[in-house]
Amino acid sequence: MKRKTRNLTTHIWIYLAIFLLVILIFLWLLQVLFFDSYYNLRTKYQTNELANITKEYYKEGKDSTYFDLLAYNNNACIQIIEDNTLKYISNTRRGCLFNNKDEEYKIDFINSNVSKKTYTITNELLKNKTLMTGVKMSDNSYAFINVSLEPTDPAIRIIREELIYITIGVFSSSFILAYFISKKVSSPILKINERAKEMAKGDLITPFKVDDDILEINELVETLETTKEELKRVDTTRKDLLANVSHDLKTPLTMIKAYAETARDLNKNKPKKREENLNIIIEETDRLTLLVNDILELSKSESNMTTLNKTEFNLTKEIKEIIKRFDYLKTNEGYNLEFKTKKDYIINADKQKIDQVIYNLITNAVNYTGKDKKVIVDIEEHKKYIRVNIKDTGKGIDKDEIDKIWDKYYKSDNHKRNKVGTGLGLSIVKNILIS
């Protein structure tokens, strides 16, 4: 079953609306389900504090105005009994009990001989539950504080009525606000998405222009700009690679065809000339094979398809074997390849890849060395590693072009057709060493 999808604006709007709805539900739960419980706990604490203050006032000999103010401010009833006689009762009479039941609780407290005790009593006058806390102030004097356990104040009812209207207003306005917020947040992302679609179709020119105050969106724009520039570079490299590969394929194929036709038509009765033609055909075929192999190797290394197979081997011996592969250049064209080493070095690495790296670096040195045709290979020992140096006597390369030598088919001003190799050697070296 295909999953239902919505655009970003709708998602943000829904999430904001749900968030607000959860807050309102939580608010109503607090008001409806937990308000009374909280009110009861708060009232019990209040009556306990009032009992302590009443006892303190009594011991300090405060007059009745203090007790009246204390009772009025806390919506309570305070009664003081001395020698079984009512000595004081709040003038407001708020929450005072006027029935026989409260007398029973008072007698029970007096007879209990404890310093403080709280009772829950039903006030028949107001038809609500009331807390009564008794406190012993001396051997023959007691105070009783009554506070209603139910919020009977009209202000409480008004607040709850207002909460209904506030909920309706907030819920309605929040949906509108959530819509505009979602539009504000999603608008730049939608623009980026449209621009990204154009880039996917091949438009690598138009910039990602989104001026926004959201950090992550600006970072996304910068990332996409970097990606676009990298794609432009890759596209340029691809075109250059196709052009160079086409040229390098065309050259040996043309020569193979030309010398094959010459051997067939002109030198079929001249064995020596025919043999020379066939040797050239073989050399060009080898060059063509080498080019194809290098392209395949470069493709595998760039796609991370190769794996390392580490073993211990004698690096000094391997370099000597690699240099022997260039003996034909020494014999036929006067090249001089020197190898300097103090001892045999045993290393743990992928032998095949190290051979390929060293061979390609020597090939590059051969192609760009000076008129003396000299290439020097030496091993430099350090505390934690060894370094293989491959040097030629060519005129070198400008500093601002050094990074470019690792690019496929990069050619400096002193470039000539490779004596050996395909022009992909340094790119293969780079991909092997960073893999």
C-alpha cells in the first residue's frame, strides 16, 4: 500500500496544530481533573498555617482585630475557646459551622489531648465540605479554624467560563497562525527543492538564491552550491576524459590499421619490412590494452570497488623488479634509472597496489625528465615510516599547477606524447593512496 504523502507546509501546519491541541487538553485536564485535588492540598496547608499563626497571636496577646483580619484575608472562620467558653469568633463568620456536629469534633479534639488535629466536616449551611483544624494553645484554651474545601468563590466560576472562550479563540487563531508559520518555514525549502530539480536536469549555472534567517537553510544552500560546483567540475572532467580517451584510442587504432594495410599490400614480399610493421602493430596494441586497463583501474578505484590485501613483502626487492621493466628504455633510448637504498625494507601493505603506485610514478618521471634522461629512485627512512622518492631532472611545474597534476589527462606546457603510460597514472596513484 502506497504511503500517503503531504507537502511540507501541510506537515508543519498539522504538527503545530496538534502541539497546540495537546497544550489545551493538558490545560483543561489541570483545570477540571486536578484543580480540586490541588485546591484541597493547598487548603490543608493553609489551615495548618492559620492554626500556627492563631496560636502565635494568642500567645502574644493580640487583640481581636488581628484575628478578624487574618480570617478575612484567608476566607476562614476562627473560633477561640477558653475554659469551655467561646472567647472569640470571626466577625465575618466565613466558613463557620453552626450545627451540633462541629461541637462533637471540638469535644473530640479537646479530649484527645493532642496539640493539633484536622477534621473534614460537611457544612450543612453551605452544603460543602469544610476543613476544621483544632490547635491547643494552653491547658484550657483552644482555637478552631474552618476553611471551605470547595472553591465557592464566584471568581472561580468566572475563570472557568472564560477558559472556554479563551480555548475557542486560541484554537481558532492558532490554526491561522500555524498556517502562516508553516508557509514562512517551508517557502525557502520549496524554492531550494525547485532549484534542485533544475540542477538534476542539468542546469549547473543558475545559483541557489535563498536569503533566509534560518541557519540550517542557509547551510543547505551553501552545501548545494558546493555540490553544484563539484558537479560542474566532474562534468568538465568527464568531457575532457571522453575527448582524451577518444584521441588516445583513435591514435593506436589508426596506426594499427595503417601498418596492417602496409604489411598486407606493400610489404607482403618484404619479410623484414613486414616484421617491422607487425612489431609496430603489436606495440600499439599493447598501448591500447594498457589504456583500457588503466581506465578500468581508475574507474574501480574511484568507485571504491577495490579492496586492500595486505601482506608483508620486501619493498627494496619489488622496486628493483619494477625498474627492470624499463630496461628496454635503457637499451634502446639511453634512459638512466638509478636506485639508491641502504638496506632491504620489509613493509606490510597491498603489494599489487604499491607496485602500481611506484610504477606509475616512475613512468611519469620518465616522460618528463630532462635531456639527460635520468630518473633517481631512493628510499628515505624516518622513525615511524619510510618514504620512496622518485625524482627526474625535468624543468618541473609551476606551484599554482601542482594540485592539477593528479587530474586525469592533465598536461603541462612541456607535455609530450607519453614515452610510456597512458596519462592516467597519477590519477590512479592518488585514488590508491587515499583509499
